[in-house]
Amino acid sequence: MKLSTVFFICLLLANQLHAQEQSSSRPLRVAVFAQLYLDSSFSSSGEYEYENEMPRHILPGLDFTEGLLLALDSLDTETPVELHILDLRSADQNIILLEQNHFFDTTDLIIGAVSGNDYRQLAEIALNYQIPFLSTTFPNDGGIKQNPFTILLNPTLPNHLRAMVQFMRKKCSDYNIIYIRKKGNQEDKLEALMNNANQSKNGKPFVNWKTQTFSDSIDVSTLQSLLDSTKKNMLISGSLEDKWALQLLSFSPSSDSIQIEYMGMPNWETLRELNQQKYQDKTVYYPTALYKDGNAIAERFAQRFGDKTNGKPSDIAYKGYETAACFIPLLIKEKNNFLNRISEPTCNIFTSYNIEPVYLNQTIQPDYFENKNSYIIQKSKGITTKVKGF
């Protein structure tokens, strides 16, 4: 990404306004929250602190914002739209201060590439002010309840696990399947979620697998003894740690006649090592919410993004573009009925959305909305494809 992009967003933040046309009525106001780190990136005199470098921690927020802005450039509407891009790491743009200054009194839609406490604060704002809040990247409900104004566009971990189970249910009926985990509280919780996803209504598992627990590292001889030379073997990663994923991927059978495939957790989507040559001969699967390869719109977006930034768009850039292109037109069309229409098919740009209400208990209103559409990706021999028909 060119350095000029940073200055472009700085200028946008100073103006904090994007309008399609002038109108005597109040424009629709969309608030976009991301971590841009502009206060720490520029000195008090306005000089960029990193010379010709772009620190890695800045890129996700910039990519998301750039993708979103490119979508708005193509927005064809006579309705005036006012876009406010807010840097969550700016001293004067934090959520509490914005609320004190009545910023949310006239906000019609909140879009957030946020996590943790920022997510929870925006979810509370959404509920209190009855503003739809699109959480675009956080794969977690954050423990919120009775908040029908929060929409999770990124499927949660339990939803990804259900997709993994349904995939293995159809593909791996004759496989030797081994769930490989390490000791730890997080791994205990993950295994409980995995077992829950694997339980049918009559209490029987959809898929049968053996579970092997190791301490901190995989014992090669023990794992080797669990393999079946007469069947294909599926090794499931029972941890969300990247280090554990690489340990599992580094395992190879003692004989070339033993066939192994690997089922990864959602964090494998961002595992850069998967593209290394030493893993190219392995067949790997993992769940994801975004798949854009071979899509003509994605190719045009990548070209426009490259022309503007001199870089390649990351997945979060595609997410920014898709969020704006799908849901701002819905806001324009259905401002007073947005939540009632959110579950209807809205668009299919890179991926398809299947947004459903989630009821944690027997309540009248949803606890939140969630995109339930989770894809299974296959990587094999250097080729990435989307698994169909599971």
C-alpha cells in the first residue's frame, strides 16, 4: 500500500464526510469503526513516523477502509449518504467520547472491523440507540444477549465447527479420523464445542473419531500408531494455536502408502505457512466465511485496489468492499425496515450471506443475528478451491 493512502484517509478523517448528492433532508449517516493508529503514525507536526515503511499492525484497518471506500465510489444512488470513518485508536474518536458528544443521536448504521471491548461497546451503543451494528470481522458473539441490533457477518466458531462436521459426515464415512489436541483450558472448551457440533438430535455422533491428547508437542510415534494403512486418515487440529497447526502439518507418515489429509480450524485461513513449498503436497481443509477466487467482481476489485494503493488486497479489504456494497444499498432502500430485511438475500458479490436470528433462550426477540454461511476450503498441490455439495 502506498504511503499516500494514509494521507488520503487522514484527509477523510478531517472532513469526516462523504455525500453522494446535496439534499435539504438529513443524509443517511454511516459510522465506520476501524483501528487505523493515525495518532501514533504521525507526529504533532504532521510528519509520518515510519518513513517509507508500513507497520503490519496498521494494514488491516487501512485495507478494510480502502475496500469500503472503493465500494462507495461505485454506489449509484440519489440518496445522500454521509460516511464517518473513525479511528478507534485516536484519542478524540473513542466510543465513550463520541457518545458524550451525541454522535450516535443521528447515526443510522454502524459498521465495525472491531474485536474485544470495542465490539462490546458498539453492541451496547447499537442496543441503546437502536442502530443496526454490522460486526464484520469478529468471529464471536462476545457474550451479548437480547441485542437484535447486532449482526455478526463473520460466522462464529460453533457455526464453523458445524460446517466441518457436516463436511466430514459426507466425505469421510470410510476414513480413519483422529482428533488431535493439546492439554489446556481453551482446548477443553474447543473439544466441547466440537462434540456439541457432532451430536445429532438422538444423541449419536454424526462422525466417529478417536481423540488423542498430547502435552505441549505431538509425539510422532504415538500419532504414527493411530494411523490406518488400509484407509485414508483425517487428522483434525484440536487447537486454535498457529504453533499447534504447524506442528500437525509437519507430521508425515512413516510410509508413503499411508494417506493423510488435514482438517484445520478457522485460524488456518490466515496461516501464511500453508503457502510454503514444504506443505504443497499435503491436502488441507479448513472453514472460512469468505471465498472470492475466480470471481469477476473480485478480479476487478483487486485491479482497482492495486491501481490506488500499489498493493494487493487482503481478505479484510474484500470484506470492507463487500460489506459496503451489500448493506449500504439495503440501508438506503430499507432505512426503517433494515433489520426485518437483513435475513433476506441481499447480494452475492464475493460470497453468499445466510443471516439468521439467533435465539439463545426461548425469547420473543433474537439475541443477535449471525451469518451462518461457512465454506470449506481445500488446499492441495498449490491449488485452493471451495468444496461444493456438503
